[in-house]
Amino acid sequence: MSRPMKEGLDYFPHDVDLSKNDKINELEILYGNDGYAIYLKLLERIYKKGDNFRISDAETIQILSRNCNVSTERFTEILNKCLKLGLFSSVEYQKGILTSDEIKRRIKPVFEKRKKMQEKYDLGISDAETRQKLGRNDHSKVKKSKVKKSKVYKVKDIATGKKPPVALCFDFEAFWQIYPKRNGLKVGKQAALEEFKRQIKSQEDYDKLLNATQRYATGNHFIRDAVRFLKQAYWKDWYIEPPEKCKCYLCGIEYPKKEMRYASAEKEREEMLCQGCYSKLELELLTPIEQEKMHILYEALK
């Protein structure tokens, strides 16, 4: 079976003179230890995810701000300052990914080494064999390891009777992985799979089930066996409809609409601001680019 590639790094280099960096100094002058701590915590998340840390949704922002013991507004303000200083890439951030050219430079050799090791493993070549010089470049006799494909439960479309495209395949293993253990064990996997097949009939059902399972796994309560969680649609009691979201006109991050403010008090247009950007607007702390965006909006209101 093919060995899975590791996603991120277990550790990353922390430069001993980081606090002497001019950009870090400016961050500390403006925000004190909060600025320094939040920057390092973001680095930890990025390296752990392997340069693919997505931070575009409001839930992630709220979780990170709680982990850093600061308000969402202050966290967003510090993050925006890091982007402005060039500590993170603004271009990649527009795509929802938090990274930088320096981070990519440091991660690249690690991933290249892992890729080479993965290729050796898939070909069935041991480390001892790689140190020997082969008389010819003939890999036809090297036994390739068999790759066992993950089981994905595919449900037929009720209307047409045909199998749905790959996007509508329901992965039971994803549900089983996040389902909590009961007394340190998970039992009844086969029975749970059969009930899973009876319950999940659409992509909407599958998405709701994962949402409900994640909430069920984090609660402090008695844990049922997975099959009892699925039977009689008990899992639906744990599903909560996600709040309506809206993208901030200035920073582009999505937040629950009820937590946002309209960009203009004169006319309620579609443009809305998050709490952090609205505070910057009131305190006249907008960057030149943000000021230009607000000027364009006000011109459209005339």
C-alpha cells in the first residue's frame, strides 16, 4: 500500500534575531506582545499545514483570535498589518491562503525530499538498494507495491437512476474518522456503514451529516455507537444551519452577516464592513488602498 505523504512540518526554523527585524519591530511598537505572538502562531499554523493554510472564513478567524486571547477585531487588525508589512503575501491572501515567498523557500526542499522518498517507496526500492549502483537502468523487474484505493460509497441519483459524478460521492471513511470514540473504542463499523447508506441520499445530506458529527464529537455528553447516532436520523438533531455570511467590502473576508455593518449609513447598499474594518474607518486608520475603495463607493452613492 502506498505510504501517504505527510502534509506539513513538525517544526520550523525560528531565527534568533527575528525580534531585531524592522518589520517585526514595527509590529511590536503598534501592538506590543500581541503582534509578535500572533505572527509566530500564524507561522506555526502555516508550517503545520505545509504552506496551504486557508484563513478566508470567519470561523477560522474566530478560532485563531480565541487561541491568541484577543478579540476578532484586534486579530484582524494585526493580520492586515502583517500583510501590509509584507510578512505575508497579499496576492496569495486574496486567494484565501496565508503564506509568503520566504515560507515557500524554506518548505520547498523538504517537500522535494519527501517526494523522492515517496517515489522510492512506491517502486519498492529500499534505502540499501538505492546505495548500490545498478548495472542498467531497468526498472521493469522492480516489483511495484499495490495501491489500495480508499472505499468511497457512491449513491445512485434517485431521479435518473445513474451514479452521480465524483463530486457527489459520499466518503464513509471521512465520517468514521471524525466520529468520537466511546470508552476509547469505535465499534460496529459495518453496521454503521449500512445505516449510512440508508440515511445519506444526497450531497446536502452528506454535508449536513459531517457538520452534525463535528458538533457531536466536541460536546461533553454521552457518546452513542455510530449506528445508533445514524438510526432514525438522530444525527439531524445535532445539525445547525450555518449563519448567512457576507464578504467584507475592504478586507474580503467572509463573516456572519449579523456581525457586520453597512459600509455607508446613508444608504443600505450590499457593501458591508466587518467590525475590524468599520473601526478602522471610524478611527481614520484606513490604508491608501482602502481609502480609495471607500472613495469609489461614496462616489457611487451620489
